[in-house]
Amino acid sequence: MPKKTPLHDIHMELGASFTDFAGWSMPLRYTSELVEHHAVRTAAGIFDLTHMGEIELSGPEVGRALDHALVGRPSKIAVGRARYSMLVHETGGVLDDLVVYRLAEEMYLVVANAGNTLVVLSQLRDRIDGYVTTIRDTSGEWALIAVQGATSPAIVSELADVEVPLLKYYAIGPARLADREVLLARTGYTGEDGFEIYCRPEDAMAVWRSVSAVGVRHGLVPCGLACRDTLRLEAGMPLYGQELTVGTTPFDAGLGRVVVFGKPGGFVGEAALAARRDEGPTRVLVGLASTGRRAPRTGYAVLDPDTGERIGEVTSGALSPTLGHPVAMAYLPTDRSEPGTKVLVDIRGSQEYAEVVPLPFYRRRA
Amino acid sequence: MSLPTDLMYTSDHEWIASEGDLSTVGVTAHAADALGDVVYLDLPAVGATIKAGDACGEIESTKSVSDLFAPADGEVVDINEAAVAEPGLVNTDPFGAGWLFRMRITGTPDLLDATAYAAFTAGA
């Protein structure tokens, strides 16, 4: 039986369709994923993300321990700030992409993809060995509710006892929200401004109901994982298992900027990543745009338009709800990755033209 | 969800309304709900001969692509151009404006009545 989140009864009340995701029964959509997608782009949406894995690390050497374990430099994150980072294998292949929050001088919260939490936990446990650091899987102690979209600051401002405009992008702090103690972070995975609210499981229903009640006046609707996927795709954000796998390095995915070389003591995967940086990746992640309505999808072959030869593969794709045409991400040879390059995608036997375009497909107006 | 009792159904979640020798085919609300928002329809060509159980088109939603199966042997005589132009009709009115195509059935297809189809989906 898949696990139910503390918000399951609310999802049932709201008539959600559920999907099994990484051992959890999660809302896929409530009404229409297109309506939910547009709500986040034009107003706001509320998501249950309790399936995400939370790992807490603390101790006097925790910063150095994480510098060794991850590709980034968590020791340099200011208290109350967050960074996007990755855990890589010795080969440089990505084991998971993560958000690392520094909650206090000697305490971090690492948020992992649901399906990778156990891998991240066991790898971190091995890698911090020898540092004065303790690690705990706190996934069961947190519910996670995201409020995303342009009206989310107004919604959260009405409920939280903090000056929301002062909470910067990729910042986190304790707050009292709807009379509950929470961690309020300005992070997200939709390409919009937004918040992630970490609360105790027993407080999750109250937080959800309060946000929803206030949100109604700001166009907020409950949103499932289906629209979360099209939102992150338009925003050019990678999804583990599709754009990121143990067979890809951060450089292949165009995310070399998250890798920090020359940290004291080095980090796991450094030699392999330095080599990849110096050689340059042979294939890179690109955006593809096409016309019509048939979207390139995960696993479809990308072909050379002159020879018909297979040159790459689509990792994610959909008919973009915001843009109205198909968009996709794909790995292509580096010499075919320039924007403007024409390729063919084999869409179930029929070959459709697509063009390499810069990522992201969608960028919110500042 | 209410299931029209004047229609016949298939285990591929299609409905058939027969009037004289013409039959209208669509997908059930159960199928439309499972698919999510339909964004593209690839329907069989008018004049095509189709065979029960064979794929004769595609239904593409935001998240997935599904084959459209011929519910019976016969010839396609009309397709719903309005639904091709606005595939969301399959979600908003699956038993009405979201119909897919009309066909002239040959032979006797193996179909379920509403009670049998309801029992079939209850077990799904």
C-alpha cells in the first residue's frame, strides 16, 4: 500500500485523482491539470509535496562534511539561505539533485527527491564519516506544502508573522503561520515566485485550510503533480530520472555552475567532474520547440534531418500549456546544440521538425 | 458518475450509440478522467476500414498518449472535426459533443451494456 500524506483526507474531499509516486499516494490533479497549470502562471496554486525527503544534519563540522559530500559548498551558505546542489557518484554521475537549507550555524536541512531519499541518506551517512556530524532522516517529521504563483506573497503575507517581502528568493526561516510553527522558504519548482512551507504533520491540515481560505481571494487553486511537471518543464528545470540520472553529470545537464572545485579536502566525484569539465561534455541538454500539437515525449529519438541518423533522445516533453506549442528537453551532441539547429523527432513513427531553443522556455516577468 | 444506459460499451472504455446502420463512437467519462486533459486527437480517416480491437488512432493528453481502439469491424464514415479542433470536448462532454467518429458496423460486435461496463470499471 502506498503511503498517505497527512493531507490525504483533504485531497479526497477535493475530489483528487491520485497517482502512486515513489511509494506515496499523491494527488495527480483535482479538476484539470491545464486549469491548475494556468492558475499557477496567472495567480497561485497550492501543492502537497510531503513525499519529498528531509534529512537533517548537525554538528560542529557539518559544513565541511557537506562540502565533502556534495558538489556545492554548503559551508558558505549563510544561515537562513538555501542552495540548489547535487550528490554525485565517484564517476561524476548524478545520484540526486537537492535543495540544501542552512537552518542554523551548525544545522542543515537537505531535501531530496522522494524516490532517492534512501540513497541520499546512505551516501551522506558514509561520506560524513570522520566529521563531527550527526544525520537523521526527518522525512516523517515534516509535511511540505508549496504555495506557488504571483499572488503567493500576498497570500502568505496575510497568514505569516514575518515580513514576507524581506524573505528573499532561496531564503528560509522559522515563522508562525496560521497559528502554527513552520519553516517558511521562498523556493519552488514552477518558475514562479513562491513558498514552501515545512510544517509538522499534525499541523498540515490546518495550514492547508488556512492558505486555501485566504487564497480563494487571490485565485489560488489546489494543484496536483501533473501540472507541477508541465510547470517545471516550461521553466527548464530538470527532473531526476529524466534529465538527471547516474549516467549524466552536472555539466551534461548544463548545471556545471553548481559544482565548486578546489574546496579544502575535495569532494566525492571531483576527479571525474574535473575531467568532464576539461574535456567538455560530448552531449548536452537542450530545449526543443516545435509547431503543431503532437509533443515529443520521454524516450523519443531525435534524428539528423539530413541523414535520418539517431543523434539523441528526448528526456521530457509536453504541449506547453502556457506557450501553446510542444516543448521538450533532449540530450544532443554538443555540436548540434546551438539554438536554431533543426532536428527531427520520431513521434511514434512520424517524423516532426523541431528546433533547438534556449532554456528556459518560459521566464516569469520580474 | 452517471453512465448513460442507452449506450453500449467496450472494455477499452469506448461507448457506441447506434441509430439505424450508423454508430457514433466516443470514450467514456471514466476513460476521459483517467487520461487527463486531452490535447490532441488523431482520428481514423473517413472511408477507412477498421477492425475491432485494432488501434485506429491516438488520444494524447498532457501526460500521456493512448491508442484509440476500433470498437467493432466496419467503415469510418465521419469524424468529429469540432473535437479535433478542441480536444478538451472529450473531457467536458465525453458522451456528447466530445464524440470521436461515426462508423458503419459490419457483423455483430462483442459489446457490454451499461450494467456490465459499470461492473467492469468497478473492478478496475
